[in-house]
Amino acid sequence: MLYQWKFRPYQRRFKQPLQTSHGCWAVREGVILRLVDDAGSISWGEIAPIPWFGSETLEQALAFCHQLPTVLTDDLIFAVPDTLPCCQFAFESAWEGLQESAIAQAAPQRDRGAGNQASFVTASSTLRPQNSNLAALNSAITVQNSALRDQSSDVAVQSSTLRDQSSEVAVQSSALRPQSSEVAVQSSIVAVQNSDSTDQNSVLRPQNSNVAVQNLICQPQSPVITAHIPSRLPTPDSQLSPSPYSALLPAGNLALHTWQPLWDQGFRTFKWKIGVEAIATELKVLDALTQALPKPAKLRLDANGGLSADETTQWLQACDAMIDPSNRGVVLEYIEQPLPIAQFQSMQDLTQHYRTPIALDESVATLQQLQTCYEHGWRGIFVIKPAIVGSPSRLRQFCQHHSIDAVFSSALETAIGRRAGLRLAASLGNPDRAVGYGTTHWFKDSESDAFEQLWQTL
Ligand SMILES: [Mg+2]
């Protein structure tokens, strides 16, 4: 397959600069990719670097784009080097979007070609998801085998009748969605589980995933896939379970004036940046914030690796003291990346001495780092920023083979990157934890899922 493509840089100004222990961030810059396949289908990708987080710089990403030919192949898309993780994410997620379009377009033909697959349709309508609280309601499911050479382990279910619904889900998911709308979103999601195929597929399914696979019908519909391309296609949106969003609060006592409107919008999990002001000041704000937040709020503290060992101990002690007995409504969910990356072992040791969980973020910015931390024994929380971590297919593979407590989080990208990130979050993240995508209130421009429109403004 050949893909025509173009790229355009963008800039988005924050409503107010984002203060973190890394400094002050006023403008988000990135690159939007537009891929067009032979059939004329369009898909989008986003390069959203955060160099101080370990990704490539914007200049490196742009230089890479400039040297690519104007027509891409599958091999080129899957040959983006590991040194450019944001580019890997952008090109692969755009590619995956085109595969989904191809499946969606092929589905009606398969429906007609399959004739009366009555027994399968009937069976599917009674199937229920194994790990999901969602009702299975689809009555017309067709099956898409993305790689027949691996039929027994790698067949994706594709519901043509739910295609429209899944689009709606994607739109809702990528907007700033309060939790209160979750029921409505969930009602349009279907996941199915074929008990006959459970054994064959279970080893390849993530523990916390709502992904279900189906391999009853294996008619070749897809083009032959080369060795470079992952045989596992992304989970169709129709099978993804949305998680609640965590809203990002500003640093300092501004958080005290910011949480209420977000709470009113339906957010119940909040992330507050720490390590920005003096610890004594921030601990006072923590006390006030935890007194103010009503049940059942959850609070995450994000230090961005900016604390000293002594400060980390102070924060952990303060958080542990709030666990119980407590008359506060808030649950302190975790402290995120208290120490710099180089102090991995110290963070590992601290998990043994305090009850407040620690999450790694900067330490696991890229897939290589994530793998290394896992190999070194980290079994705490992993904060994964899909836009920075690298190849979606390899991330999917890692999460499907290792049971990790993963929280997916925004890199303050546009709706294009967020849609792709949320797709990964829904199939690979811990469903009991809110995704860190409550960030659109930080930007001046309104979010839009009309990607072509967005493209025209660049
Ligand atoms: Mg963080």
C-alpha cells in the first residue's frame, strides 16, 4: 500500500502557562500528519514532543518529516527509529486509522458476501464480555481477520453496524467529557466474547482489557500484510470502554480555586502539580485541598521528578497520615514521579516503606524505559503518555504480555493525538483508574474533532 502524506506544524497557546518543576510552559508546539491511502481514505497523526520528558525535539521531528519521501509505504511507516518516539506514535496511529477505515469500508461487502451467517450472528448476539460491565447488544456482527497466517491468535472482531456508534464514541471520548456522561457513552459500546475462542486467545489478551476477540469466521478480506506490520490491528472503537477523566489542576493555591468548576463538570479525579513552590507552602495547600474536595474525589500529586529525597519523605509521610483515620473526603491515589529518573532504586525502596503508592512517569516516558523499569522489578503504577511512548503496536504487545497497572495520560496534544491515545488507554489501561486526559480546559482554542477543519487552519 502507498500513502500520500503531508505534515504541518502547529502551535497552541495555554490559557495560562503550565507550571511544573521543569519550568513554565506557555505554548504547545507539534506537527499534524495527514495520510491518504489508495482508496482516498484520510487519516491523521500527531507528533507532540516534550523534550524535557525524554522525547525528540520538535526540530528533530520536523527534520525527520522533511527527509521522508512524499509517498510512504508500510515499511517506511514502521521503520521510524526508536530515537523518534513521538514520530513513531504519529505515523503508526495514522496508519492504524487507515486500516480501520479499510475494515469499515469492507464490512458491508463482507456482510453481503457472507450471505446468511445466521448461526454466527445468533451466537454473537448472546455473547457477553468477560471483563466488562457492558452489555453485549450487537445483533449483527461480522468478523475481520487481519492476518490469516495467524488465525488462531489474531482475529479482530469488527461490527459494521456499530461503526457509526463507534465514531460517536470517539468524538465524545476525545472531547472534555465529564464522568456524568459516561453512562450514555457506555451504552453505545459493545464488546463480545466468544467462549469457544477464549482459550486460544486468552494468553494474548491484556488482563485489564475489555478487548474481546473472535475467530469463528476467517475469510481473507484484508490485503497481505508484510512482515514489518503488526498482525494485530487496534481494537475497534466499538469495543473500547471509556474510563473517567482526571482533570489537571494548576500548581500552588490556584488549585483551590480551580477544582470546583471542574467538579461541577463531573470530574472526580484531579491531578495537582507539586514541587513548584516551597514544600511548606504546598503542604498547607494540600491540607486545604483535601479538606475542600468532597467525596468521592481522588487526588494525584505530580512532582515531575522535582523533589529531593527529604522532600519526598515529607510528602509520603503527609499523604500516609491522611489515609486513616481520616475525615477527609479525598483519596490520595498516588504521588507521581517524586524523584528524578536516575533515582529509580530509591523510588523502588520507598514503595516498601509507605502506604501511599508511587507512580512512575518521566522514568517510563518511552517504551524502552518502560521495559527497563519493568525488568528492574517495578510493579507499581506506570503513567503512560502514548504520544511520547513510541510505537502503539509495540506498546500494545508489551501490555498484552505483561500485567501492569497502567494509567494513560495526555501529553497536552490536540484532539488528533488524544483520540489515538484514548484508544490505547481504553484497551490497555487499568479501568479502575481515571485517564489523565482532562486537559482541554488549559487551552484557549476550542477542541474540535473536525480534523480536516483543524488542518485547514494550520
Ligand atoms: Mg507526570
